Amino acid sequence: MDKKDIMIKVENISMRFNLGIEKGFSLKQGFINFFDFKKRKENKNLKKKNEFWALKDVTFEVNKGEVIGFIGSNGAGKSTLLKVVAGVMKPTKGKIEAYGNICPMIELGAGFDPQLTARENIYLNGAVLGYSKELINSKFEEIVEFSELRDFLDVPIQNFSSGMTARLAFSIATIVDPEILIVDEILSVGDIAFQKKSLAKMMEMIKGGTTVLFVSHSLTQIKELCDKAVWLEHGVVQDIGDCKEICKKYEKFANSK
Amino acid sequence: MTNFIKNISYSLKKYKFLMCQLVSRDFKVKYKRSALGIVWSLLYPLLTMSVMALVFSHMFKMSLPGVNYLVYLMSGLVIFNYFSEASNLAMSSVVGNFSLINKVYIPKYIFPLSKCLFVGINFLLTLIPLYAIIFLTGTGVNIYHLLLPFAFICLFMFTLGMGFILSTISVFLRDMFYIYGVMITLWTYMTPIMYDFAMIPEQLQFIFKLNPLFWIIYFVRDIILYNQVPGLNVWVYCIVFSVGFLLIGMIIFKKNQDKFIYYV
């Protein structure tokens, strides 16, 4: 394989979270624990127990133009993996290289301000996603058209229904032609008509030769869209390979539980 | 070092638009549904000053020989208000934007920086009432006023440095919001805003001189009230304190920013 064709290289990535214990720190408890030697030892064990490896030694490569699906139970580490690839989180261990600009559609509508109007939020959210002013100006019509919210452009989005907000967010996120597209369960946006439309839009983007990382619980969708699949369970890669094969294995595993 | 500067300028260029958007969002949200809107930026410092002037010059019979008390008060107040508002907003900017930090990659220094810029624009507006007072009281201006931007830049750097430090601490220790609230009250009284510095006992004066805001206000008042170029030591204190705090803040922030995400 030519080296140029590799778009994403994930090498031995591990990600550690601390469950709860680090969420808050109280001075009183810290003071008590400091002097209580017995407890200090206990705490050390507790800390180990509280450690949670969301990803363990994950390695894979994605070639240009490939559509790769991620499957696994809830909490298997799929979303964490995508966030690491998107650069939102830094892995505890391991290395990641991505060649090309990434469009992370992980959680849409990041940075929406409920008090601002839809028009203002298009610019704000666009800036958050890293778009330039020129790009937003030139694509503004397209966003408005696609979201079907022309009559509500100057309404603060706190008055929007959740479906309307989601439609706006989807429309903003999909105006770019990214080299790497990261999609996390967002195809269930809006009403049925819009779902159809957004799926069509996604297909168009995928067929345009984009490299796609795709997380979904719908195996039908995965089988339909992906060439390759990665099966994660408890942060560990169970299997990588041809999409249909992996899906079959996973189905078997899920049914046997 | 050149690499470092190159990185900063590249990143500033890349995220300029985002910064503008964040600052303009703050403005829009701040004055949403208020009848007077941006006029409040001018009115608010004037009104606070009036209240303080009333209390201090009439009830406590405060006056300063040779200078106008209103101008004295206003010049200190404008500087201190910038610091207190910007550092407070910057402190909560990282915690307040966790939902964003969690979803997309944005360099995190943008949040404290955009808050300091936002309040900075507001600060420039408060210069209008300050100059109104300067003219109305007959204090007048002189050519040295052109040196004032130096003090403003120092003030900005110092505040930004504090913003970096405070926002980092508050991620790990939410108590900081309360602690800093008390600190800022103490700081108000430890800075000669409404009283004359000469009233402070001599053996205690050195404590007041450790306060960077003391020197910035000193610089500004030397020019506005006493029509003179500040002494060399004032320049040095201003630059050392502001650059020092900015550097410390940047280092602390940079060292810890990757850990922020675990404390959501």
C-alpha cells in the first residue's frame, strides 16, 4: 500500500478516565486523608479502582476514501475513540496522525447560544467549526435552504423546537467538503422527511470520496454504508475487517448475551 | 523562540474570526432586551463614580490637594473596573464553555482571551465618560496623554495573565469563584482608588506597591492629574508586573489545559 493513501493512523491508543473521584476535591477530605495513613493506602487502591480505561491499545489505519464503521455495546469506547481522532481529547498513551482536514459531526450545534437568532448562530457555530467568514457568507443560502428555516432566521433559537435546532445544526455542519468526516449517530435528526434528506446528503458526501468514520447502533446503516468495520468492546478492539463479516460476528455476540 | 512566536501568530490568524464571533456574541447577549443597550457602558461607570464621589467627598470629606477629586476617583475606577470585570469573566470562561470544549477542538486559551477583549472594548467606551469628566472639571489634557495606551496595554496583559491563572485554578477547584469574590473586595480597598495613597502609614506602603494595579493607576494619574511623564521606575514596574504575570499565566494554562477535559 502506498503511504500517501493512508489518511488516519491510530497507533496503540489508550485513554484513561477517572470515575468520579477526581470530579470534585474537597479541602476537608483532602486534609483528613493526608493525616490518615491507613486511609491513604486505601485511597491509593481506590484510585486504581476508579481508573477506567475507555480505550486500551487501539490500533488501526484508515485509507483514503474508505468508509469505516464502529460497532460495539454502549460504553464500548466508540465515541471516545472518535473524539480522540477529532482532537477533542488527547490520548493518555499512543499516537495519532491524521492527514487532511477533519469535520467532526460528533455532537451537533456546539456553541449555539440560545439567546441569539438563527442567523447569528449560523456564524457563531460556523466559526466554532473552523469555517472562515467568506465560506459562511457564500454558503449561507445553502444552509438556510437545507434547514428549511427561512421564516425563522431572526428568531432566537431558544424559541425553536429541538427538531428545528437539530436541523439547523446539521445544515451548518454539512456544508463543507471535508477530507475526513466523523459521524456519531446523527442520522436521526428531525422529522421523517428531514431524516431522508439528511441521509441523502450524507450519502452524497460519502460517495464524493470522503474518508468517513461512522458510529451507529443500526447495523443496517453500517452494512449499507461501510466497507470496513471495527468492533470495540470495553475499549478493546475485538476485530477489524470486512464490514459484513464483522457485523455477523457482532450480531452473534450480541444475541448470545 | 521564533518558532513560538510564529505559532502564536499563525494561531491568532486562524482563530481571529472565531474570536470576533465570541466577542460579538458577548456584546449581543449583554445588551439583549435592555432599553438603553450600549449606553449602559457609558452610564454605568458614571453612576458608580457619582455614588462614590457622594459618599467620599461629602460624607468623609475626602479631598486631594491640587487635583480634582472626581477625576482622581474616575481614573482609578475605570482601570480597576476593567480588571475586576475581565478577570472575573475570564475565570469562569473555561468552566462555562465546557460543553464546547467537550465537543470540538478549539484552543482553550481563546476563552479567557475573548473575555478580556470583550471587556476591553467596553473599557474603551468608558474612556468617554472619563474624558467628559476631565473636560467638565477643567482639568484639561496635555500631549502626554498619548502615552496612556502603554498603561492600557500593560493593564490588558496583566489582566489576561490573571485570567489564565484563575481559569485554570477554577477548573480544578470551583471554590475559587467564592475565594476570588472575597479577594477582589480586598483588592478594591488595597488599591488607592478612592483615597489618597499618602494616608497610608509609611511602614505599610510597601505592601501596596506590590500591587501591579497600583503602578498602572499611578502611571495614568501622573499623566492625567499631574501633567507629567511618569518616572522611569513606574514604567519598569508596569512592564515587569504585566509581562511577568502574563508569562506565568500562559505557562500555568498551557501546562494544564489537556487535563481540563477530565474535570468536566
